[in-house]
Amino acid sequence: MRQSVVLPLIGLMLAPLLPGSALAQPAPPPERIINLLVYGDDPCPQSKGDEIVVCARKPESERYRIPKKLREKPEPAGGPGWGSQVATMEQTQRQILPNSCSVNGSNGFTGCTAQMLQQWFAERRMQQSKGEP
């Protein structure tokens, strides 16, 4: 029984000492691999010698366009900026503030006179410039 265990162990120990040709080795990869994008009906170039040519076909309409991953704008990480949010809030609340010429809120009527004067001056400038703004 002892001999049946010892012989395989000796064989395993001697295996690394065998020349490299005795062990199976994979074939080396080709020296050159070419990846191309081909548009419309353009032919894919033929491989020469030990090279591999891989072609991906795209429609003719994509030939002179910016690549799709560069066309798409990334979404902003934090959402809209704080400045634009404040401007939106001010625009929304402007109707109830003084000098707004609205029926909402207190002192909303105070801006009606100023708005009428601005309109009158704009019309007068248009008349003086003979219809040119």
C-alpha cells in the first residue's frame, strides 16, 4: 500500500523538471488586431497575413456626426443651482409684493401707476423713432 502512494508523489515532483515541449502550450495570439467602424456600403478591409480585422457597420447618416456618447449631456449631479431656484421663487412671489400692479396681496395696486408710465414712455419712444424700437 505504501508503494502505491509513493510512486504517484514522485511522479508529481518530477513533472516540473520535464522540458517545456512536453507540456501543452496554447498558440501565441496574432500580432495585430484591427477594430474599424464602417459606414454605409463601404467594404471592410481584408486581413493580411497574421492579422485580424473586426468591422462594425453603422448607417451612412452617422458618418460625420459626433459620437453618440459625446452628444449626450450628463445630468447635473445636484439638480438646478441655488441661484436659479431663488430667481424662480422671486418671480412667483412678485405678484403679491408692493409695486406689482395686481389684485393679490397688500399694496399690490401701488405698481399700476408705474406700469402705466413705463408703457406710455415706450409708446412715445416708438412714435419718435418712426416705428423703430
